[in-house]
Amino acid sequence: MDLAYLRAHPQHLPTFLTHQRIRETPVGGGDVCKASRLTLDDGSSIFAKTWPSGTPPEHFFTTEAAGLNWLRDAGTAPVPEVFTALDEMLALEWINPGQPSAEAARRFGGELAAVHRAGAQSFGAPWAGFIGPLHQDNTPSSEPWAQWFAHRRLLPYLKISADRGALQAEDVAVVERILTRIDSYGGDEPAARIHGDLWPGNVLWGAGNRAWLIDPAAHGGHRETDLAQLALFGGAPFLPEILSGYEEAWPLSDGWRARVPLHQLHLLLVHTAAFGDSYRGSVRAAANAVLRV
């Protein structure tokens, strides 16, 4: 199997793997899936993701592929090409790694702004939603952003987190206060074309001084959400340069810095819902910061 054959017959990739016709090398690939580098007969490499054991949730890999293709269709920021999107696996263009730099970061900021400007028909998306291992409600919605964000991005993961004991009653009460005053924070904008899970680990710094978008939970959302997530978990390298490049391309609305913890609260609640109470302190700190606004 070479790259041309794979493009023409993507459904054959699992069979070639099963019969050990392709060299497979494990690589780092995140907290949810098993990741491998596959070397084809023509010497080219591809990146493959599979579920670590058992059967993945329905539409899991095809949803990621739909999001990657949608972001790639914007034609601005680098996004890996999708070669194979099947129920059991996803195979993508291999990206040779590089090092972060101020130049790459500024360029990435401008490219991300252009992706956002490509827009979306509504909040949500016409495909099933996942974020990490969890389902995410992507039902298209005409609600104003604040109400959509409260109902579709905060409340579901607050409930899961509480049900699993990752948040205590006092934590839930603090977030519920935010939900009751969600309209007061401002920042309403039309739906942007966003990555949706843009913590720093989902920016791949590649060769050639480029930064690539990977592992999206893509949908129509608020552009500030992507930028707020880039500041989580230690922050992306050269984050000030990313923001500078972004604002040169598309200035942000007044008050965006004060809304950063509100936008971060979504992904933090996803973490308590998926991974437990080790993220409880981060949720509470973000919620407290929102209420101080």
C-alpha cells in the first residue's frame, strides 16, 4: 500500500494493518486514543488513531474527520489531510515535528483568526459532537451565544461532574450562579468556525515554522473560546505572539480578557466530567474569577 492507493481505497487500511503489511510504530497521541505512525510501501508516513480497547462510540472518528475537513476547508491555518475515517480508526497526514517560535506563533494567530472568520451557519454543527471521550451536543441552534453556551456547553458537564462526585454541592452552586447571570457578561457575536478543544496540546508545532490544528471538537461557537483555551494548562508557547497576530488580523471585542475564565469553564468542566476531581480546584478558580467580573 502506498499513499496513492490509500487515497483511492481508504477502507482497505485496517486489512493491511491486520495482516501486518504496514510498519506500525507507537507514538504519543493524547489521553483517549492509541496513536501510531504507519510507514507505507512508498516510504511515506501517516498518523493513525484507534480506540485503545473494545468498540469506540458511534461516529467517534468520523466526527473528528468532519471537523478536520471543515477547518481545513477554510483554507487558512494548516490542518492535516484526512486519508481514512472509519468506525474503527482515523488516518491523517503525518506532520514532521518542529519547535515553537515567535514567528510561527504570530503567523498562527493570524491564520486562526481567518479560520474563525470563515464562520458557521449556526452555533453547533451538522455532525455528532465529541470532546475528549464525552459526547457533546452539536444540535444546530439559533439561540444567542450566551444562552447556547450555558445550555449546551456548561450545564451538561456541570451535571455529569456533580453526578460523578467530581464537584461538591458548593462548587455546583457557584457555577449555577454564573448560569443565572450568563447574559450579563456580554460578548455576543455570530457563530465563528472554531476548533472547540484548543488547549495547548492540540496545537502541533511542525517543521517549516508552522503550527497545525489537530484533535478538534469543531463546531460553530464563539471565537473567544479557542483563545481562552490556549491559555489553559500552562498556556501555549509564545501565547502573547499568538494573540498579537490574531488581533492584527481581527481585533477582539471589548472586554474579552475579562471573559477568558468564562470561556475556559467549558473545557474545565469537561475535565471534571471525564477525569474526576483532580480538576475541581481549576473549575472553582475559574468560576470565582467569572463572578468577580
